[in-house]
Amino acid sequence: MKSNAKNITLASVSDFFTTEESREDDRRERVQEIPLSELHPFKDHPFKVKDDESMMDTVESVKQYGVLVPAIARPDPSGGYELISGHRRHHASELAGKDTLPVIVRDLDDDAATIIMVDSNLQRESLLPSERAFAYKMKLEAMKHQGARANLTCAQLGHKLGGKKSRDILAEQVGQSKNQVQRFIRLTELIPEILDMVDDKKIAINPAYEISFLKKDEQVQLLEAMDAEQATPSLSQAQRLKKFSQEHKLTWESMSAIMSEEKKSDLDRVVLKNETLKKYFPQSYTPQRMEETIIKLLEKWHRQKMQMQER
């Protein structure tokens, strides 16, 4: 009879002197100080890290107190770690002259990592439309993947989580209607230059949504038409541009004709350029102070006019 001794695994000496409690403790998440150089940005991270006033405040806080909330990262197969949350803290630490960042390392698949990355950033007070658009898109795709794995018999594979469609769950989580979520996601179809104009509030979200249905080459032409006419489309103009595109009738001439139209809001508005106003005000006056002074002068002129008519 053959011996099974070769299949016996002997316990190590340390196993005899460790308790289940200590072994469980070894498995718990710990905060680690990881060199900044070993932390890489999340792939296609949709949130912008800017050197604005808020960042400068964060830098000062890091200098005085350090990073109080640990970042979250996962091991990067190519080396180091991929940041999931904490990109602003990472950049602030660099500007503050720090060498390391407190990090909790987790083993996460792509979908779980994407959802944590989006959720941790959606809590920010101010988000650009482009950030919200790409964040919603990334999270929705991750939720669909998770739904597909959890419910392989679903007729609409990847669309349901616990009996609900993933886009409905996402809308509930972000506190918006599913139509609004879809409208934001649609903005990811805009070319970068037009999406920047949405972020800069030069184009409103509703017209931008309509423009997103234009083909990429049509959007490039529209960008040139807007520059030539020094105008951006209203909602009704954007809807007509979309209709012409769908009917294969959108040309440079039709774009220029639409963009050259006078909007009703323009007809009711008087615009005075800064160059004109600066002739009549001290150099130290800000645009706001100039506006306040003009309003006061107009009110004074109106009162005097009324008094003259009463005499």
C-alpha cells in the first residue's frame, strides 16, 4: 500500500503561535503610506484636477495637517497602484512637497473600481457638465456589466439589476430623472471643442443635447460657423440643425444661415463692450462696479425726467 505522506502539509511554526483573531486582523484593510510616484491615475478618469482656488486651499490644508482621508487604490498589474479615489489629494500632496499618500489598497475588478471612482467624485459640490456626462456613462456601463453577470437569464442582458433597469437605478442614486441622466450621457457624443463650450456656459445643455446628434464632421463645420458668426445656437436653432442633419440637408450654407439669425433675446438686449465703458470709468473699476454705477446714473436720470414732466 502506497504511503500518502507526500500529500501531508505541515503547519509552519508561526501557525502554532497565531490565533484566528490575529489572522483575521491580517486580512483587514490597512492604511498604507505609498510613494506618490507609485500611484497612477484611473484609466479615462472623467474628473478634472485643476490648480484653482479650491486646490490651493487643499494644498494649504495638506501642508498643515496632512491628508486626513485616505485615498483608495488597487494593485496595477504593470506596477505600482491605480488610484480609484483621491486624485485631487494626490495632486495637492505633490504641490505641498509630500512624498507619500495614505492609501487603502483593495483588490477590485474594473466594474467595482469604476463605480467607487464615480461615486466618490459625484459628491463634489460643483461638477462640470462634461465630468457628469462621462461619469454617468462609465458608471452605467459598469452597472450593466454587473447586471449581466448577476442575471444571465435576463431577456435584456445587462440592463436589469434586481428587476430594475440599471439606468433607473443610476437615476435614483444621483437624484435625477432617467431622461436627464440620458441627456447628460448624450453629451459625450460632442466633439471636445463644443463640449468645452458647454463647460464654459457658452452653450446651454439643452441645445448641446440636440447638437450631439450631428455627425462629427458636421460638428466641426458648426464650430467654424459659430466662430464666423460669433454666435451660439439657441434651442430652436439646434433643433433645426439636428433636423437638417437627419434629413441629410445640413450644409455649410444652411448652418451659416441659421447662425446668422437674430435671436429674440438679442433683440431685447443692449450690449456695451468693456472697451467702450472703460473710457468713462477709472481704471480701478471692475465690470460689476461699472454696471452698478451705470444703473445708479440711469435711475437718477429717470427720476429727474419724471420730475420735469410733473412741472
